[in-house]
Amino acid sequence: KHDLPRGFSEAVSTAAKGLANKITKIELKKRLDLRELTTLTIKSQATDSADDAITLDQTEDGHWQLGIHIADVAHYVEAGSALDREAQRRGVSVYLGDLVLPMLPEQITDQLCSLQTEKDRLAISVLLILNNQGQVVEFEIQPSVIQVNYQLSYHQAELILANQHTEEVRAFEPVFAMMAQLDALSHAVKEQRRQRGAFELNLPEKIFARSDGSESPEEVGQYTFSKFHYDDEGALGAVVVSSTLPIHSMIVELMLLANQTVATHLQSLEIPAVYRVHPTPDPDDVQELIKLAVSMGIELKLEQEDVVHAQDYQNFTHKFAESDSERVLTYLLLSTLKPAFYSTTPKSHFGLALEQGYTHFTSPVRRYPDLLVHRALHA
């Protein structure tokens, strides 16, 4: 229907197969060696290919060093190469139900840039020093080499956090305490985001056009998100939370923080980069939403009548949560959000309540703008 390519040309496939599998000693010397850190991945299924990994260690002064390690796709996909041109043409990986049309060949997505246990992998690492309140004390961003020790599924991670230490998760006992601390830090980071005024959309893992679950074929593409394809705010511009997947919410907070930190770093360097922008909704559209909510018996109001702030949407979603019509109201709120877009100029991001710029960094295997950001960090 959309004329999307299912496979890769022979030239692109040959280029991917020609990439070196071994990491040279010269390359290792250029990088921060983090292979001794206890490193884990958390994906929907433990066997899913992972392009992001997490580390956590306590510092001598009682702070926490959180490491967000993203596969170094830019090392393998050089600007102007056949692989790069194909990735640029595709722009993103496309998800059609269970069918995935990848942005890059599997030699990259499932091999070289798949963070597998006990294998050395090249990464770009965002190393953050956080206090217990989730505030960033300092950070550094480095090209690195890492080695994953544990691959967890969402289900296994949730068993650990619920202290249900069954046979299924016994092998992960060395990271039980780490998981608990990651969870605590993610809640602290979320609280920092909420204090800025950012909001979440409480939506099920599968979003339907109507509350009874029915949908026309035309509505499927507009409203249905069968899986969370990105571990950040994704395409909507606002964080989606699901009561059925609390572990995903934990990961989202950490990845948002990494994206935000990279944006801060790029701006301080004053080098060309790609930023993610989310415009403020139109006040007239929001007033229409308020009228519809009133007709459903829910009183909403803007803090300033002619100006829309993210804090207003946070207040709205809290009101929605008290209503039996939360899903319908959330869809109505969704319709007021403007599309997010990419820009070479850092601007505000409404959904995340950020005034100073934000970027996408954590999914270079699946989003071409993230790959461009990685190249900027290499520059």
C-alpha cells in the first residue's frame, strides 16, 4: 500500500556483510573501557535485540553513576556510504503489526550493534552522576566499549521489582539490588520532570479508536500502537504510560534523561546538531477540549486563559484519572497536540516541559536523526 521496501539491495547487503566483526586494538585504545561494569539490558523479551544497556554504581560520596550505553551505529554506518544513503532514504524502521521493516540490515541491527551477553560491543555512553533526588550533578559522554552481563525481559524485571524471586529470576540475583535502585532513581527522575510541568498519557499498550475496542481499517494506523517501539516519548511528543508495563515507564525515564543530557551537551559545544521540537498547542483547540470536558461533567481550566503550559496538561490528565471517561478524554487531548518535528535549532519541547532544547539519541538503529546526533558527538 505504502510502497515500503521489504528487503535491501544487493549493494547495501554486501556493504553490511563487509563490515569488520572484530574490534581492533587501535579502536579500543580510543575508547573508555567499561567492560568491568555490571551491565544489563531490559527488553520486551530477553531474546530481543538490544541497542541500549544500563549500568549503575554508587560513588564514594553517596551519589549514583548511571550509565546509559547506546550501540555506536555511527562507527559502522559512515556518512555518505551505501548503508548511510539507504538509512537516510528509509528514515526509520517501520512497524506493521508484527512485521518490521528495518532501517538497517540485520548484520548491523542483530549482530554488530546488538548488545549481547559476554560480547564486546562499541557504544556511546552517557555517564550521569545523580543524587538521590534524581538531579544531575555532573555528566560525561564518551565513546566506549562495553560487555553486557545480563539480559532481562520486562516480565523478569517486574518479578524482581515485586520481590517475587522465583526460579525464573534466580540467575539475576547479583542485580536484584541494582534493579531496586534503578527503580528508585527513575521515580526520582520522573518527579523532577513532573515538577517542570511535564505530563503523561495513560494509555493501554494497544490503543483503540473507540472505547469498545472497535476500529475501522482507516483508524488502525492513526490510533493503534501495538507495541512501544521507542524507549522515550516516541512519535507522540508526550510520555505514554501503561499500567500493564510499569518496567517500561522506568526505562523511559532513564532514556529521556539521556536524550535531554545529550541535547544540553550539544548546545554547550555549539556544533551543528538535530533537535526534537514539540510546539505548544493552539489555545483555541484547548478551549474546545475544555468545553467538551465540561459537557462530560469535568471542570478544566488554563492557569492563564490565553497561554497554554505543559502544567495545564498535567492538571488535565490528573482530572482525567478521576473520571470514568479517562480514555475518551485522553484521545480528545491527543487531538490538541501538535506534531513534533526535527530542527537544527534547539527549541522548546511542550510534552516534556523543556525550554532549552531536546534531542533523540537513544535509537540510532531505528531512527536516522539519532544516527545524525551520534555523528555530531563523534565530531
